[in-house]
Amino acid sequence: MRKILLLLIITLVSWCNVNAQTDAIIGAGSNTATTTNGAATDAGPMYCTGSTSAFIYSKHFYVYTAAELSNAGIQPGMLITNLAWNKANNAAYSASTAVVFDIYMKNSSATGVPTPVPQDFASLVSGATLVYASTTQSFPATIGWVDFTLTTPFLYT
């Protein structure tokens, strides 16, 4: 009986689909924009000039093409669970007041940022899924990658 149970457990374990985490960098891995978002440099979604700055808001829209995603190792059917942006300066912000930081994602056939620019934000997020939401977001006083674990994983199709 023990041999049959052990064989059954081994068989069940071997049927499990194991997926490794894939890290993918799109663009230069810096604050340099990709071809499709149209900017030579882009402050990115974490725009804050310093801890005493009153300018702590921004809205950014990125289009990553199927080719860019594929070149980075992201294929249709993959689940995206984490995003990161490379913070280019040591400006920090500690959320002593309510700071909303939301990330929306959607699958699209777009090959570039819609024109005319700027677009109405409601139109840009129409059909998108809110994958990350914070009302107390803060940013570290360090240069480098800032990770965001998605509260709602996103299925890339």
C-alpha cells in the first residue's frame, strides 16, 4: 500500500505544471522610452522632484507592442504578477498624505500611443483592469528598480 501511495504522489507531482518567474526588461532598462511611447526620455509613473515637492502627481500611458513583449520573453498566455520601473534619481516621497498610485493594464492591438496626445484618461483606461491600487504610495530615496506586486495578476493575451 505504501508503494502504491508513493507512486501515486510521484505521479501527481510530475503532472503539475511548474512555471518559473520570468524577468523581462523592455526598452533600455532606464528612463529611456521605448519606440512606441514616443518620448526621448520619460519621467515615468514615479514623477516626484523631491520629498518637499508639491508636484506629486502624473499620469502616464505606455504601449508595449507584441514584438517588444515577445523579444523580452513575454508570450501570450503568460500571467504578469509584478511590474517595476527604474527610478533614475534619489528623490523620495513618504506618503504622509493620501497619494493615489494606480496601475491599469489591458490587452490591445495598438502599435503606438493613440493620437491626438494627450488623450482623455477615461478613454485610455476604458476596458482596462485595475491591477494595482494604493492610496498611501511612497517611493524610496534610492536609484534603481521599484517593484509593484500586482493585487490582480494580468493575463497577457
